[in-house]
Amino acid sequence: MTHQISFRVRYGETDQMGVVHHGNYALYFEMARIEWLRALGVSYKAMEESGIALPVVNLTVNYRKPLFYDDDLTVT
């Protein structure tokens, strides 16, 4: 199953040149993961409260082109 979320890059996520800071990509992935679970009817908050966690143990990103302030981003 695939899931998509779309949003615009916010000003605070960018540097003085308007380019998204590389550390924000992990936050975007986490936003997509939480919304994917929500679409499946799973509450991550409820899972954690019941003692279940889904830790990220590895993350590899290949940056292909930069994102800029106010870009429309879709994470699949």
C-alpha cells in the first residue's frame, strides 16, 4: 500500500537562500509515516501508550535536487 501527503515548504525550514535544510527531510518522512498509519486506522499515539513503538533504526537519503521555500512537496 502506498500513501501520499502533500504540503508546502515553510519559510522556517529553509536557510537564507531559501533552500530546505537537509535535516528537515527526516521530519518530512516522519510526517508521511504518521499519516500513513492514520490512513490505515492506526493511531501512533495509542500504539505508544500500549507499549508498541516503531523506532527508525536506519535512514539513508540521496539528495537529487533541492527544495525551496514555498515549493509544493509530495511524499509517497
